[in-house]
Amino acid sequence: MKPRLKAVRQLLPVFLALLLLFEIGAFATTITPPSEKYLQLYVLGFGGAANNYYPNGSSSFRVGESISWHLGVVNDMGLVQLVAVRVKLGNQSIETPNDTLATPSPAPLITEFKSFVQDNETWDIPFEWQVTNYTTQSGGQIGTLTLMIDNMTYSIQNPPSCLTSSCSFRLIFELWTWNVELSDFQIGWWNGGQQRIAWLQLWFNLAPSGRK
Amino acid sequence: MRKITLALLFLSCMSFVLALIAQPQLVTSQLVGSGSQFNRVVQDVQKTDSSGATPDEMRGLVTQLNTVMQLQNELDSLPPQNTDRRAQVLEQINRTLTSIDGEAIRIAANASERTSLDHLVAYSSGLAAAVLGTIVYYYGMLLWRKYRIKRIMGMRITLPER
């Protein structure tokens, strides 16, 4: 065997082994490992802490008392997302969003906030609100509930039934995202062929001596 | 030695071609069925993001998209009889969307090129490292053999005394 051919035969496996090793390294640096894609929704109380949600530490308050919360949406979807936070008014009995079936709550919609959120970024939504007025029907049911959210007034005719004497309402916050295939908003988001949802609720009571 | 060089050159070319084939294609705008202009723009912006645009590049697009959302809110709040203002806002929305789409496609093309170049550099570096490693191995082996020969030649044979 010629010495050069022998050298080639010796060096070729070494070269191939090294090539394989280094190209695996190069491949590992260029690909993005698959990770779970998700969105987070949270509500913080006064001062941006996970407490002090209500004035005087009680979820029972009077008409005209202002409440300051901060809603937050964190985008970990790996792509920019068009996100909507829908605010709904529920009572004690109305259904909440269904995590298993990924269906929204049938509670009436008060308002929604929409924004594009970059990947790995947080969208902070100041949420100042108060109950500005309500009317009662015969039998003590609330007929119209007027809320002011971020200086916008929303009047809800026939809100979910609630007696003024023992009335527990809740604000339900649902996270919706824009689905480019549907060309519409969908509740939650899709990850690995499964629809996930994120929602929150915060209860409040109107004090019996409600009106100022 | 010439054959080794030829073999290395052949393998280098093969790796280079493979690295080129593995590159992602440039992102182009595509109309989605009968989808609205808005939906198409959202798609294009998401494609731009997935093609490797930097957060700073994306921030500009997102800011403009949020301007569109504000204009849309303004449009929704305008009374139907305010036709002039409604037409103005609508035109502004369309103009901004067209601008965003164009910019998104341009950024996506740049990002794709950048990503391709990064991949090319990474794979070429792997190849160069393999070639360098082989050369080091070759000369290392030569040196090792020389050292062994030198050691063997410098050996002293001592016979045990009887």
C-alpha cells in the first residue's frame, strides 16, 4: 500500500468524526429548542402588589369608591401576539370559563382591552374602576349597574341577577388572542394541538348602604 | 498528500452544499384566502418575528400596529354620521397597515438573510474546525512517531550482570 493512501485511510475517519462532532455543535447552536408556548394573565392590587385589592381591605364597598388594579399579560408564545383582555360581569351563579372545554363565560361583556404584545414582554394595563350607580327593581334585584372603568362609563342593563341585600358580583377577566387562521379572536391560545385558556375573577359586594 | 487534500476538499464542498440546502427560505407575503388586510398584516408580522427579526426591529412594527388599534378604537367610537372623520381614520388605518406590511416584509427578508449567514458561518466553522483538527492530528501523529523513534534510538541496552 502506498504511504499516501495509507495516510488518507488513517486521516479520513478522524476527519469525518471531527466533522460530525463540530457540525452537531453548529446545529445545536443554530436551532431553537422546542419549548412550551404560553401566555400569563395576572391582576395586582393597589401599588402593584398581590394584595390591597380593595379599599379598607374589604371586598365590600360603596358606590363611588375608586379601586385601582393592574392587569398584566406576559407573552411567552415565541411570536408577537394580538391579545385581548375581556372584562365581564358575573354574579354568584353564572358559569366561569371552562378550562377543559376552553369555552368563555356567558357573563355579559363590559369592555375589552386590545394590544399587540412582543414575545417575552409584559403588557401592563392600569385598571381604575368604580361602581358609579345602580338601580333596583321591585323585589330588590339590581336593574342597571353603572361602572366607570378608566374614565369610561359602562351601563349594564339587567346584569346577572343579584339582590341588593346580599349581592356578590365578580369581574371576570378572560384572555383572548387573535387567530390568523380564523381571522378572529379566540379564547386562550393553541399549544401543541391543545387549546389553553387563562382567566381570573375578583369578587366584590355592594355595601347595603351602597349609595353615597 | 495530494489525495488527502482532494478528499478533504471534496468533503468540504459536500458540507458546504448541505449547509446551503439547510438554510430557511426568504419570507414572502401571501394573501390568506379572503382574509382582511389586517389579518394579512398580522400574519406577515408574525412571519417576520419567526424569521429571526431582532426585538428592536419588532418593537417598531408592534408600535405601529398598536397605533392601528388606537385608530380602530377611535373609528369605533365615532358616530356614523361623522362620515368625513370616519373616512379619514379609515384611510389612515389602511395607509398605516400598508406601510407596516411593506416594512415587515423588508425586515423579514433582512432577518432571513442574516439567519442564513449565521447558519452558514456556524456550519462553515464546524467544517474549518474539523479540517484544522485533522491537520493537528496528522502533525501530532508525525511528532509522536518521531519522538518514539528518537526514544527507541536513544535506548541503552544493559545486560544484567551475572
